[in-house]
Amino acid sequence: MDEQRKRTRKTILTVLVALCILAVAIFLFAPAFTETILPGNFYAIEITDLPSPAANGTAVVMVPIPANAEGEPVIPEGVFSGNRVTGWQTAIRDTPYGKMLAFTTTGEYAPGISVSFEVLQAEDESRQLPLYLRPTNLTAWEMKREPRLLVPVLATPDDPGVAEFSLTSSGTYTTVVFLDGFVPSPEDAAAVTFSLEYRGVGGTKRLIRENTWMTTVSTAVMSTKSGFVPVPADYRVIAGGIDFS
């Protein structure tokens, strides 16, 4: 009888210890499973070695903007507008190639441009509705799975189309920048450096991380150029948002 009671007490003690361990695990890890990090868009722009604008003129520099494969901007236009950069006014402009971010100055001096934009996509309350009541348009959490890159896209390798190209893991495509209103003398002609980096982050929910879509432009354009200039853009998909490179 005593032996049976010992075994019973041992079993009860083992169960209690297991329950305690489970309770501690739930306490420690529950926040991680319920934590939500919203998908976001991060765009850093740096343009250096700009020459002085032409006398009594207006100088304009334009760069591509983040968008999905259909060309729809993923950062609201109002985020770009204003005078966030000393000496420049910023706004989205329509061009023959699509929308681009324009920097405009009317001063006698065109300082270098260095600015970044960070925007989180809002959580979509419609996800709390039953499926049959939800709108058919994409919710924020469905949008986080959308490939995103810098547009306009002038050409892709072997011309598969933007939508198909955006599904690849990496590649280099052709986008465009714009310069106007600069008239450097031949002896002062130099290269204008464009350094652009866009990250479309998919977000995290219940420890599941979505992809990160990354596009970078690192190129130099002669300051004597005027108008639209095709430039290379490197595109990469970071699976699960974890970059081991």
C-alpha cells in the first residue's frame, strides 16, 4: 500500500511540475505568438555632387517611387510632398513613364539630397469580419505578400513583364532618373551620384515573418545630361525577411 501511495504521489508531483513548466512557457512565449509587426515601406534617397542650377532657372531631379507590380504606389503621395529637404520642394509628378518623385529648386544653389521615408501599412479592421462580409480588395495583411519594387520599370531581363519578374528571387532591371535645369561648364562637368534603397517589409504575425523586397540603385550620371536617363536597379527578395548575406 505504501509503495502504491509513493507511486501516486510521484505521478501527481510529475504532473504538477509539467503543468508549472507549461504555465511558465505560456507566460514567456505567448506575447511572441500574439505580437504583430505591421508590414512597412522604407525608402532612403541620397543624391550627391549636383552642379549649380542654370541662372534664373528651375532645377529638377526625379527618382523612381516604390510600387507594386501593377505600378500602384505603396507609399501615399502626401508623404513625399513638402520641403523636407533643405533647398528643395518635393512632390509626385506624372511623367511619360509613370509617377516619379520630383525634387525642385529655384535657388542659385542645389545642395545634395539626403532623405528617408518610413511608412507602416495600417492594420485592416475588415479582417475581423466573417469572410463572406469582407471586401474583395486586398487587406493590409494580404498586401504584405505583394512584391514591391521601384518604378518606373523600363525593361526587365528577357522581357518577362514586371509581374513575372517581381516573383524572381533576384535580378537587375532598368528604371529611370531625371535631371533638368543644370548647365555646368565643360570644365566643371562631373558625375551626379544616385544612391537609392527601398525595402518593402512583409511584417510578422505569430512568429511568421513575410518576405522583404529590396531594390537598390547605385549609379552615376554625368551632370551634362538633361532629361530622362535609364539606369540599372538591383532587385532582391529576402525570404522570410532574414538576410544571411
